[in-house]
Amino acid sequence: MKIKEKEFENILEELKQLATQMGAKVRFERGDFKGGYCIIKKDRIIVINKLANLQRRVITLTSALKELGIEEIYLSPRLREIIEELNDNI
């Protein structure tokens, strides 16, 4: 599947909403790191490098969501396909 650059913005927003529904906070920070899922004082946090390109931010967020366990949550078939494809390419 080919994802257009403009679609990545919408996908990122959908994934951020999904993370919030799952009880995780999404933070965009500057630094020399790739990002990912972590727990800080019982808070679920997904940290994403704001200096990364849009595609890398989406990949980081999909990877973190998989760690949180999205298998049991309903996702639109298109969004699930995107998540699976992006994580297969890591």
C-alpha cells in the first residue's frame, strides 16, 4: 500500500486519539532519540521526537501502540492495515 504524504498527518491525528483512548499521553519532545512507549510514575507515555519527519513519527507511534496492545481494540480496516504495514517495515 502506498501512503501519500498528506495522509500521514491524518493518520498521526487518528493514532494520537487512539493512544488517548487507551490511557496513554503522547508527547512530542526534542532530542537525540527515536522515541517510544514508557511508563513514568504509573503514567503511560509515548514520547515522539518532534524533529523526526512525519513518517518516522507515525511509525514510532504505531510501534508504541502495538506495545500497548491494540489487537483487542476495534480499528478501521484501513488504519489496522496501515499499522501492520508500517510495523512490518521497521
